[in-house]
Amino acid sequence: MKFILKWLINGAVVVLLLMYFADVPFFEAAIAATALTIIAYVVGDQLILRSTNNAVATFSDGVLGFFILWIAAYSMKWDLNLGEILTISAILAIAEWVIHRYIFKPNSFKVA
């Protein structure tokens, strides 16, 4: 359930902003958002958030989002500049912070 919620929130942010900034087709934007969500969930939520705190996990999700979007923009030849990638990554990091802080209970990630 946590993954689905993360996918919906991240998907909304990434898809809408990719379509707005670079006229990326919906299907390509949805694939990029799904790939980003899967990687961010495994790395950010399952590994980093469990062993550190919300600030570190949020920062890593933002950095991870930046690099994934940068690689996707380059490989798919999207008209996305550095400022737009930074904007999407920053909004994504804010969304991740809200998800970690208010939606996912902090203790639900701790290993017993």
C-alpha cells in the first residue's frame, strides 16, 4: 500500500511537470515516473530511511530523482534543461518529505 501511494504522488508530480516543461508524451512520462518510484522506494525508503532519518532519505530521494531525470532526459532527447530538472527534483523531494513525515509513520520503517 505504501508503494502504491508513493507511486501515485510521485507519478503526479513527475508526469505533470515533464509534460509541462518538455512536452513529454504521457506514456513516456509515466514510464519515467514509475522507474523513478521503484528505484526511490527500494533505495530511499527500504534502505536509507530504515537506517537513517527523514532528512537523509528526503535528500537522497531528491538527488536520486535529479540523476534519473537527467539520464532519462538525455537518453530520450527531451527538451529539459538543468533548471527544470532541479525544479522537478526539488518538488519531488518536498513531496517525499511530506510522505515520510505525515503519511508513513516513522516507526513503520524501523527494523525490529
